[in-house]
Amino acid sequence: MTRITVTVDGVAHEEEVEPRLLLVHLLRDRLGKIGTPVGCDTSNCGACTIMMDGRSVKSCSVLAVQADGSELLTVEGLADGPTWHPMQRAFHEEHALQCGYCTPGMIMAALDLLKDDPDPSDEAIRHGLEGNLCRCTGYSNIVKAVRRGARAMSDQEVTT
Amino acid sequence: MTEELDAGIVARQIAESGELGEPARNRHEVGAARRRKEDARLVTGRTRWTDNIQLPGMLYVAFLRSPMAHARVTRVDASPALHRPGVVAAFTGRDLAGEQGSLPCAWPVTEDIVVPAHPPMAVDEVRYAGEAVACVVATDRYRAYDALESIEIDYEPLPAVVDMNAALEDDAPRVHEEGNRAYVWKFGTGDIDAAFRDAPVVVERTFVQQRLIPTAMEPRAVVAQTDGDSFTLHSSTQVPHILRIMLATVTGIPEHKLRVIAPDVGGGFGSKLQVTAEEVLLLLLARRLGKPVKWTESRSEGNLTVHHGRDQIQRLSLAAEADGRLRGLRVDLLADMGAYLMLITPGIPILGAFMFNGIYKMDAYDFTCTGVFTTKMPTDAYRGAGRPEATFAIERLMDELAAELGLDPIEVRRRNWITRDEFPYTTVANMTYDSGDYEAATRKALALFGYDKLRAEQSERRDRRDPVQLGIGVSTYTEMCGLAPSRVLGSLSYGAGGWEYAAVRMLPTGKVEAVTGVSPHGQGHETAWSQIVADALGVPFEDVAVVHGDTAIAHKGMDTYGSRSLAVGGVALVRACDKVREKARHVAAHMLEASAEDIEFSEGTFRVRGTEAGTTIQEIALAVFGAHDLPDGVEASLDSDATFDPDDFSFPHGTHLCAVEVDTETGATSIRSYVAVDDIGKVINPLIVEGQVHGGIAQGIAQALFEEAVYDSEGNLLTTTMADYLLPSAADLPDFVTARTETPATGNPLGVKGVGEAGTIASTPAVVNAVVDALRPYGVRDVPMPCTPERVWRAIQGGAS
Ligand code: FES
Ligand code: FES
């Protein structure tokens, strides 16, 4: 067992973990952060994407011990009270989700994409989201949502 | 690129002219592009997936699965696992044999069909790789999986049966004692021999519908618990109601002691229309251990053990006149059942039997389907279920016929399709298509696509032998939706009806709970159903809550599949609302001191005809709650329910056009533009409809270009992970240009036809037709799916030689 500290959506946690415990299981099974789902076991789907120290990671391919000392942001930490993050709103407005299983990861990956390219082209969005699979939407509306979210964020000067 | 721009401009022009028409939002909710109610929890992570459930004392289940496709289990001992840390129990198939029963098949399509016993956990023999042979129950999921390695098991290998043609040979090794032929189902109309006798043109082709893995993004998960008397099962299922009945039958738990809940479900596409081994086994474990138990599959486990889709060999012959008019069609199918018949396995290809003729007129039709056992995961419903296979066959054949005759593929279709003034039209497959306008949808699609310009570019590229060739694919599809009229299901030996149920509860404060028997898993029913109720009762959209997916609170229904939710369940909801209004009218008459015949209802208010005197439905709800002054003989409730059983199917249709660029040197295909014009009848929410079309097209393209479940000759699945089974990503797909035409369905008061499967059904042949079209100058007549670069390249080499 290893003792680690992580801050998740602004709350500090100290946990004893087995070295093999996946970060996503720490979040879901131990800390009750069930907003971040698991869609695969080979790091392909991106459903589990969160921010670790400001950059996106697939939390199924990070060990909890590797996150020791990190600041984590999940989809549950995006909204400001009842006010959604502009990217959450954009996904809603553009109907960029159906079952919503991919949505937390998609939103986090989109935010990461905008860090490098705050005004991405459709093509840049499509390539930037290549590691996040959606089975429901066919992606067209996701691309629109990311564009809309990007615009709203630059208007409001939001970065994450 | 110019054409894409053109398509965009045309789309905008049509939108501006109002032809694409988002219905104006005067006071009507139906037709409005409402943003979805469901999204609030989904975009914020406050979801209710089954795997989220954690209960005090909960135990976790892991399954040991057969590494072999076919083997006798000669020895199995789970007891060593009991010594591992955290392990509470471990069981083998033998331990559970006395209580596990057999997984049900609800669709024995013929009298003499072979329905083999299907134990949820294998006892003596395994028949596909991945079949569960033992399980461990432990205090956490890691420990449960750790302990699997301690289970001792010996197998005596038996021959795998992988290929359907080989499986049907007399000396083939048998999957089941009864042989590998599950059934032969025949259907035919007209004089097929006459249709082929002296036919000026006969097109014969064999197409393979490769096996697909449905791959809903949420892996399956099950939680079972008991209080010692009754049981609750949470499952990531599309069919909580069907599941409850079937689980009660299989396990012997009385139906009234079993509650089934489908919480948030992350996609299904047919794959969660099933009664699974794990659902049965988790209930048995909860019963044995008296503790809540949870199982969540890994993706690799899911690729092996979630039922697969498609998998047919289609031998087809089409007879036509010299001018392209169709005479008759012969269809001879081999359908891979896999190792067992699951819930509706045998019926899937039969659903396609009535669709092979598509939108075309012909004199005779002959259909034979042979269901074949192999040592592979069973197949069952996957988006479209039988109808994509049928549509692919006829739409590919129409393109082949056009090529044979040197006609434009659109022209060949035009010469054969049912014209708008011929509806209602009874087809050669005995289906009565109630409405449609194939000309209109095609005209619009051609305009949006810039068809003539693309054809001109194509011939120009052909002339200059451009290594990157342009191909244009057409698919003028129809499908049968609104599953299903119960009498038809009965005549096809299906084990249940096809009706749907809804109830409306008027709450004292005037808010409404709409209970529906369908079970959404991403479609957006909460939003669309709220729109329907808002209009029917004249209440605000926000004042409606939709209740579903829990047999304790929405006790009755047939669930969600086959594009039936709206066309059947939505209509039940309308009927329930009608009854609420009728009850309220009598109370209003009493309150307004008028006779009920003089009461009119409009936008939430009951008025005495010709006067201003009125009362709102909310006021009536409160008055009924108080019940202080109700008319004689009127009960103190406006609540109503209704069951709707459609008289017939509904028949959405449309025209999809796809342009691909194929690099003849590398075999790589890229989709340049894709236009879909669908006629799905009336629309409740255009936003949701568009989303369904987009997602459907993506899945159909995936079959055409990317996906295939591959088994090796030993029966091992090679595509167990998402790294091997390729789902298209955003980078692999184009933007879709979508539009609609509208001929209302005549079989229901909403005029709706269904949209859930349309995109998938239409798009696969559109894409493959485009790929083949690009390669016609190279002598290519077919490319097997998925049309990977390697296969395209090989086709070019083969065609050219
Ligand atoms: S769950 Fe992490 S990438 Fe699929
Ligand atoms: S919305 Fe269902 S997987 Fe993306």
C-alpha cells in the first residue's frame, strides 16, 4: 500500500492505494467520482479522460500512485455551481450527445485541444478528438459543439 | 471540394426557403427543436450508470471464460479460489446446473427449429470462446479477477466450426448433437420460375454481410440484490420489461418478486436487447449469498460475449427486362446463428425477408434462409436487424443491374420504384406501404449532392486516368419500423406481442408524470415525450416528467428497439393523454355548469363553447385532488393509461448519396460528401431526428469501411479490443448533409414512421456502391466489406487481371 494525496475537483484526498490501482478506479470506486466512466481496457475510447495538472490524461492508463501530488479535474468539477461551463452548454445546445457515455471524456479532451489551439478548424477538432470514440452521434454535432464552446470561451476568456 | 461547397450552399438555400423547415414555434411543442432534458445530468457527470452503483456489503463478480471455441470440460474445480484474499465464493457450471435453467429463445421461427439448451454457465461443453465456465465472488473487483487464475479446469478440445458452408456439409463436426442446421425458413410470392424463364437480364451475386460487434460505449453491467424475499436487478439493458418476464421464467423467482431497473444506459443498438447469461447468474448469486453483487464487463470481455450482429452469406439472383424493369428476385441466405439461439437470434434474418424487394415493383419473389450453428458468439439484433442486410442486397443489385445495362443507377431505380400515386401499395413481399414519395426525396438529394456535376467530374477523371478515382453511390432505401403489429408477430411465431403502453398521471399541482413502457438508452425520449404531452394537454414542456425503465414504476411495456418507441410508444402516450382530457372535460363541464358536449379544449383550457368562461387543466387537476365537488359517478382521478397495438408497420424511406475518392494506388477510400434525405413522416423534434440520422449513417459507414469481427480457423476471436475492432473516430468520418421530405404515416395519429435505424440501413450500400462505382473502369464488380485499403487494392488487381 502506498499513501498518496490528490486534489480532485478542488477537494484534497489522502488515500492508501495498491500500486496497481488505476486512477479511474480510485476516482470511481474510492472517491465516488462516478462522473468519469470507463469504456475500454486498452486506452482507446477516451471515455475516462480527465485533466491532470492542467493537461488531459486517460485516467484508465494512469496508476493512482502516478497521480500522487496532482491536481485533477473531472467533468464534475467544470460547472461553477449551477452555471455550466461554456463547453458543457455548447454540447447541450448543439445536441452533441445522445447516450452521453462518451461525453465527459469528449468535453475534457475538447478543453485540452483548445489549450493549444483556441480557435480550431473543423479538421483540427476532428483530429484532436481522434482518441475519443462516440458510438451515437457520428461526431458532426460534437465538432459543432467544440467550435461553439471555443467561441464562447474566448468571449468569456475561460481557459479550462 | 467545389461540390461540397455547392452542397452546403444548396442546403442553406433550402433551409432559408423554409423547405427544410424547422417547424415554426407558435405554440406547438411538437416539431420544435427542443434541447434535451436528459443532457443536464449527462454533461455534468451526475449520471446513473449501473456500474456507478455501490451498495453496503456489495460483492464483485468475475467470470472465468473459455479460451477455446469448442471443448469438453473434463474437470473443473473452483475451490482453490476460495483461499485467495477477499474471495467469498466461487462456483462452476456444475454447481449451478440445478438452478440456472436455460437462456431463452423467444422466436422459434419454424416448427422444427433446433433450439439447443443454453446454460448460462457452461457445464460439460463450451461452444464459443468466451463462454463462462466458472466465477469468483470477492470483496473488490481486482481480487475477484485475481482469483480466477486459481480455478482449475481441463478441456478436451473439439473441432471448431467456423465457416457456414463447411458447417452444412454432411461430415462436418457438430456444434450440437442435432446438427448444424438450426432451421430453414421459406417465403415466396408470384411465379418465380416464370420470372426467370427467358429473362433478358439476370444479375447473380453473392454478398457477405460480415460479422459486427455492436459496441455500445457503455460496457454491460449488472447489480443484483435481495432482501430475502424479493429481488432487484439493475442492468444496462434496453429491455427491462422483457427481461423481468424472462428472468422470472428462467430463475423461478416469481415475477411479482422481481424488479428490474434500467438506469442510465449508455447506448445499445440492439446489443442490450437480450437476456444475458450474466443477468441470470447475478440473480442466482444474490439468491445464494444474500448479498448485493455487481459485475461489470471489460471491453475485451464484451467483444467476446455481447451478441454480435449481421453475419450472412447472401446468394442473390435478380431477373429483369432489357429496359431494366424487374421481374423477380431470388434470395438464398445462410445466417450465422453462432453457438446458441439467444432471445431473437433466429428471427433477425427473417425480419429482412420482407425488405429484399426494397421500394421496387416486381412480379415474383423467393426467399430461403438457413440458420447455421457455428462455434462463435451468438448473433442477434444489431441496429436495423435484418433490414440493413436486405437493403444492402437490393441496393447493391440495383447498381449492378444499372452497370449491366449501361444505365444511370438513379434511372434504373426510377423505372422500378413505386410512384407516389400508387400508395398504399402492397409489395411482392406482402407488405402494404402506406405512404411515401421516392421521387421527391431523390430529387432533393440529387440537388443537395450536385449529382450531375459530380458525374461530370467522374468521367473527366476516368478519361485522364486519375489515380484517385471518384465514385458515386446511391441508396434509395425503405425499412419497416414500428415493431410491431402483434398479430404479425404471432403469425411469425414470435413469443410476445408488439404493443406499447403509456400512462399519464396528473399531479395535484398541475404537473404531469408521463409513464412510458419504452426504455430509452440515449435517444432522448424524456424530451420528445414531454413535447407530445405538452401539446396534448396544453401544459408547459417543463411541467412534464417522463418516467421509464423501472418495472416498479413503469410496470408494463415492450421496451425500445426496432424504431418502435415513437411509432408505437408515442402513440400509446397520445391515447393516454386523450383519456385524461376526456375525463377532465366532464369535470370542467361540472365546474362550469355546462354540459360536457359544450366544452371545448384548447391549449390547456376547457371553455364553454361560445363563451369566455373557462378553467385550466391545472385547476381541474387540483379540483379532482380535493374531490369536494365532483359530478356524480366521476372518480377522483384524471390519471389514465393506454395500450396501443399498431395495425401495420410504418415505412420510412429516403435517398442517400455518397461520393468517395479511392486512391487506386494505395486502395485508400475517403468519403468526400454524403447527402441523406429521409422521409420519416412527421417529426416531433428535428434536433433529435438529425442526431439519430447522423449516428445511424456513421454506423452504416463503419460496416462498409471499417468494422469486422474476425475469428481465426480455430474459432478464436482476433478482434477482442478496440485496438483491433476499429470504430470510426471523428477523423474518419465526414460532415453529413441531411434533409427531409415528409409524407405522414397513415397508420397512427402522430403521422410518425420511426428514425432510429434509417441511417444505418441506408448508408452501408450507398458507401459500397460508391467504392465499386469508382472502380468500375478497372473491371471491379464488388469489394467485400469492410472495404479496407487492402481489399480495395486486391479488387483492383483482381479486376484488372
Ligand atoms: S476507458 Fe480509458 S480510454 Fe477507454
Ligand atoms: S453519446 Fe453515446 S457514445 Fe457518444
